[in-house]
Amino acid sequence: MRVPPMSHGFLANVGAAPERQVFDVPQQQRNTLSLAQATCSNSVMPILRRPTKKVLSASISSCLGNGNRLIEETYDLEFREPSATRLYLAMIAQEEFAKAFMLLLVRDEVIPFSAPILRAMNDHACKQLVGLIMDYVIMHWDAIDDLKAMFAEDSEMGEKFPADVGSALELLRYEKIGRWEGKNWCWDVDPNYERTALGIAEGKQDRRKQDALYVRIVKDGRVASLPDQFTEQHAKVEIEKANRYGQLVAAATEGESLTYRYEKAISAFKMLFAG
């Protein structure tokens, strides 16, 4: 018997023991996250031999290059209708950049290099959860009022995270990588994960990506979705997002000064994967 890993409260923790330090989300999103003692395997995280920084930097570069190639290919299809294939390529590019970001975290010794983390780099939902976190870090804005609102939000939240980002961090760490480590705990109270992040973890975003490529058939044999449901605007949004992801990783790889949110996210990853 062992007590499973302690939640670090990125989804907040009402009624937590006084000694527990938590990073939580706003009051209305709070949810008790106490962990029950559960039987689990005695296995520990299988740590792989850490690649050299040179090897990891080369792998990051390869992922960046492939992601940029995929984006370039969306432009080759710019005048083709429907825009579904462009959207599909853009979403794959996002995953390549998310993989590069995870490799960067390993290179910079933020997270370990282990079999479960390597598995996460090849898991669509994990990369999409990482993408959600990257999107928060980037602080994308279209109008100056948007930027002012972000600064105000950051000032108000301090070390807390928005509900979707906090959920993405905990889903990635505990429900994905943690389960693959063989730590089969049970929640004393089921976590109230934010809907968007939970949907990603459950594969909803990946199904959307697949729907851009395939005709989906349901139980009665009818067509549930066609790729032509995706418009040029849908593709444009995903291409722009992919470009932002790539730019973030490229800048971070070169050690360029990044946003306060970047440092905040790095601190969260370090805490989640400590020990």
C-alpha cells in the first residue's frame, strides 16, 4: 500500500491540510482534490538514459523543421476546397511543435526523460494538452484591450492558473503520464476538470482532426460528419495557432527572453515532476 502522489492543486484545493502548498484557480472553479490511499504497483518511473543536450537540440530542430514543412504545405492547398486538409496539416504541425516543447523541457532538465514521457511525446492527446498550455504562455492578442485584459488577469491570479490550463497540467501529469508510470491511485473525490481540457484528454480534439480527413459513420450506418464542414476560416485559425507554437519553441530553444507566463509554466512543470 502507498499513498499516491500528492496533487499540487493546479485545480484548487478547498479544505486542504494547512501544510499543503497549492497553486489553484479562481474561487468559482475550486474543487477538492484529496487523494485516497490505494493499492498500486511497486513500479517506479522507468528513467531512460538522458540524451545529451546536443542530441535533444537536434531532435527539437527536426520537430521544428517538420512542423514548418507541414505549415508550408497548407499554403500549397490554399485555393483548394474544402479547407479540411489544410486544417488537418496545421493540427499535426501543432503536435510537432508540442513535441518539440516537451523535448525542450527534457533538455533544460525541467522534466525527466522516461518511458512514460517518451510515450506522451507520441500520444496525440498529450501533445494537444501541452498545446493548450503553450497557447496560454504565448499571450496571443489582437487588440491592445486584449493585452491589457491579460495583464489584469495575471495580476489578479498571481501564481494561480486559469481553469483550463490548470486542468491540462494535472491531466497530463496524473491522468496520462502518472497512469503510465504504474501508479494506479484512486481519487477520494473525483476531480472537477475544466471541460475543454478534459475533452482534449478524452480525445475530442483528435476526433475533430480526424474528421477533417475522414467521413465519420455512426451506428445506424449514416454519415455523422464530412470533411467539407471545415471552412477556410477554421483552417486559418489552426494555421495561425501552429505558427505561434513554432515561434514559441524556436525562441525558447535559443534562450530568448519570454513572458512571465512562460516562467510560471516552467515552475509548474518542475513542481509536478519533482522527485
